[in-house]
Amino acid sequence: MKKYFILLLIAFSIISCNKKIEKNKILFITTSVNKLGSQTNGTYLIELAIPFDEFSKKNYQINNMSPKGGEIPIYHSGDTTEMVKSILKSDLFRNKTRNSFKPEEINSEEYLAVFIPGGYGQFWDTHKNEDVQKIIAEIYESNGVIGTVGHGTATLIDVKLKSGEYLVNDKTMTSFPTWNEKNIMKQSNFGALLPYDMEVELQKRGADLKVYNHEKKINYEVVDSENRLITASFANSGKFVAEEVLKLMNKNE
């Protein structure tokens, strides 16, 4: 009887190990930093809420992850639309933004994609967090899709793959433009409060960076479908990036 029980345990263990983990989740990576200088900061609302709504409408499970976990700081410019106000009232959105996971609570094997909304805190905490970087690399190297908006792209700067090369190396992409930072972004004191220039750092790591052309107004939304990377310069591109992430996810399934 004892021998039979042991054999059952062994068989069960083999079945459990071979059982494929179902991937049905999208991971939002958000900052825990709530200030830039003396001003309120966090994740920029429309870059979080609109993509969140796009994915939830398609019945994907969404989890937020932040370096510290718990409630994530969110800020906006007071120009929220009725749609965004409606999303803010959603029980799902409120629950997910009040209860973000810490990196150690995430199983990267469960995720189909990573979405990184902007927020200046990304320049300090997610960009420098080794566990966050590792999770992004693991999801990407398991055929996952990555989408970023605005300043969220800063989180990708130091992500390295198993090969040791930077994830952004040889990827066609864009980011929030330095020109805009220096000319219109009062919150960052026109870039003076930031620890580095995102355009410069991405190019140092081998990114094929498409910088927004102010005269022709082109190259601010980039889809590198071959490398499963979608990036956009500005906050109002959240819907576009989410839709393109969905397309690539469906293509990969």
C-alpha cells in the first residue's frame, strides 16, 4: 500500500511539472515614486487608465506591479475625459491600482505582455530595480509583447536579456522627445530634474530611435512587430499602443 501511494505521488508530481501554465495576463509596470521635486507625481493617469480599459474589455486579466507594491500614486493634469472619469469609478480599476503586486509576487510565466505607462518615477525606481528588469526580460524572452508610452520607456533602458545584450539593442522604437522635455515640461523643470536624457541613453544601448519630427509630426508611434515592441512618444497614444499590443498577442497565440 505504501509503495502504491509513493508511485501515485511520483505520477502526480510528473503531471504537475508537465502541466503548461496558462498565460492570460497582462502586467502593468508602474512607479512607486509619488513626487518630482516638490510636485505630485506617479503614473500619468490617461497612460494607465485607457490601456487598462482596452485590455479589460478583451477580458484579459490585468495586474499592476510596482517596486513597493500596494497603492500606486497616480497624477493627471486636470484634463480627464468623461471616459477616463468612468474608468476611475470602476471597481476593477480601483482594486488593481490600490493593490499592486511587488516584483517577488509575480510569476512571469503567466503573462502574455508587459505594458509600461509613463510617470517620472520610472527614471528612478523601475529603471533601477533588478527584480523589475528581470521580470520584463523573462516575459519578453517567453515570446511576450512589450508596449510603452511616453516616459514609461525609461524603464526599458537597462533591461538585459539572457545573452547579456540590452533588450532595446537593434529595436526600432521611440520615446518621449528631449526637445519637448526641454521646451514644454515645467514639471521636470524642462528636464533639469531628470537624472539622464532618455533619448541619449536609449541610443547608447543600441536602439534604432525614431525621434519625433516637430515639423512633419511623424515618428511618434512605432510598431516593431518583428521584435514585439510598440512604443509611443506621447500620453494620447495609450489606446494605439494597447491595440497594437493586442494584435501582436493574438498573432503569437
